[in-house]
Amino acid sequence: MPEPENVTIIGSGPAGWSAAIYASRANLNPLVFEGAITEQNRLNGTLPLGQLALTTEVENYAGFPAGQLDQFLKTAIDPDRIGLMPPLEETRHAVTGPELMELMRQQAVNFGTRIITDDIVSVDFDSRPFMLTSLEGKTIETHAVIVATGARANYLDIPSEEQYKNQGVSACAVCDGALPRFRNKPLVVVGGGDSAVEEGTYLTKFASKVYMVHRRDALRASKIMQQRALKNEKLDIVWNHVVDEVLGNDTDGLTAVRVKSTLDDTPRVLEATGMFLAIGHTPNTDLLRGKLSMNEKGYIQWTTPYRTYTSVEGVFSAGDVSDDYYRQAITSAGTGCMAALDAERWLVEKGL
């Protein structure tokens, strides 16, 4: 058995790559399991590079203003990886999600990060060093672990929804709401909780009108959020309805959403250029159930304020796997940095 790894990072979103960059610069020689390229991961939305790789333009990550990014990308990213990305366009609104993730990945590689394109499928946190086993049967011993497996948005699981993802269907209003295709156009938000009201209210800044489709006759949101929704003249709540089908075409993407009544199945078509899902997220923590302390939603809990410590000493978590509130690329990257620094200091304290 080779010498144990100093730190192994599970996950390859903004948190994972930021952790890898900081750990590499600290000469920890980190190993990243970026995830496997499997049909199951595609269906689950858990392919390598995280949720950001499933988005289009990213306007709210600092440092990437609109401009001639194509020339920069061609020189910054390994040519072999460029071929895996969507075609580069000379004119663009902002950096895209896949491009940003490739840049993060490349930066980690430039500092010496080692990457395995595989999933970790079991962990043993009772032994020291820790023992990790991959989908392909690799067994890794490691002194420290950073969990950065993220969270996946909940979708409706209807075929037409899948067809129009990134062509009008989104699960993040803050990420996508200001894009040109949504400006001054009618939009649909699905849900009835605080998140749905927040998303709907946010989208009214850009949309001509926002339909909030809710299956019941009363919102689940807090009272203050309900009041905010009911007072917003641009927010039209479609009570007692569920989404039946997403409508559109190859040229325009999503053009309308067909809903049906939960009372009598009567259909109704809502003309719109976008549909935003606000029906929650699921943290990618199935692998870790019973291994680490989690909250009632399944998110890994930090045991110390402002530290990325988990319930197991030497295991740290970063990004959306521990964040059920912000869920932004830039906050995930920040906690990835924190986790790497926490892991480095822990290893020094333990003399490892």
C-alpha cells in the first residue's frame, strides 16, 4: 500500500477546485476525485465540474466581465479540454459555467493537483488514516478529507423539462434571471415556499410578469414572504395548478408552460420564455449518511462557527453540501478556500 495521501478532495465544483488550489499551493499534493462520467450521474446532475457546468452565462462571479474572453480561454485551458467544451464565441454576454469550471480545474492542475475521474462510493472514517473506495475499485488511504460534493436542484422529472434545460428551464434565478432571454418577458416560477417567493420576487426585477405556479390554495412561505408576494403587482400566483409540460422549439427554446388544475385537471397555457424551479435542493450526501452529522435536510453540519470542521476530526466540508442558504458559486469557492486552510492547519497540528 502506498503512503497515505495528505488530503483527498471529493467533488469538483467551485468548492472542490478552490480547495485544490489552496491545498496545492500549501504543498499538500492534493488528490481530487472529480466524479465519474456515467449515465446515472448525468441523470442525477452530478457529472464532473458540478452544477455550474450545467448553466450558461455566469454574470455574478467576480473577475470575468463581458469581453473577448475567447482568446483568453484558448490560451488558458489545455487544448485537449477545450475540445470537450461548447464552441467558443467571440461575442458573449459573460463567461459560461463550463468555461469557468474548466478555468478553475486548469488552475488547480497548474499547481500540481492530481485528478481521478471517478466517484467515491464508500468511506471509512473510523480508521486512521481514513479509507476511501472508488466506483472503479480503487482504495485510497488519506489523512484528511474535504467533502465538496455539492447539492443538486430538484426538478419535476418530466421529459420536456429535461429537453429545455439551459434553454429556458433553470433552477437558479440569481444565476440566470438577468440573462437577455428573460428580460422584459413573462416567466414562470414553480413552488410555494420561501425560496419560490424569493425567486419570484427577484425575477420581477427583470421580467414583464412572473407566474408563480403552486399546487395548493395557500403558500407554504412565511407570513412576511406571503405578504411580499401578494403585494407584488408583477407576481401572478396560479393557485391549485401543477406543471404538465414545457413547450418550445429548437430555435427559441422554451416558449410556454402548460399547467393543469389540481382540482379538475383543466389545462392552461402560460406564455413564457423561462421556467424556474424553486422546489428545493438535495445535497449529495447519500454516501455519507451515518458517517457525518447532518441537519434535517441532509446537509453536512459544521461543528464550529466559521470553521469547516465536521463531526469527524480530519474531515472538512465545503460548498453547497453544507450550505442550504446561499448556494452561490462564489460562496462555495470561499468555503473551499477555508476547508483547505483548515485541513492544512489540522495536518500541521497532528504532525502529519
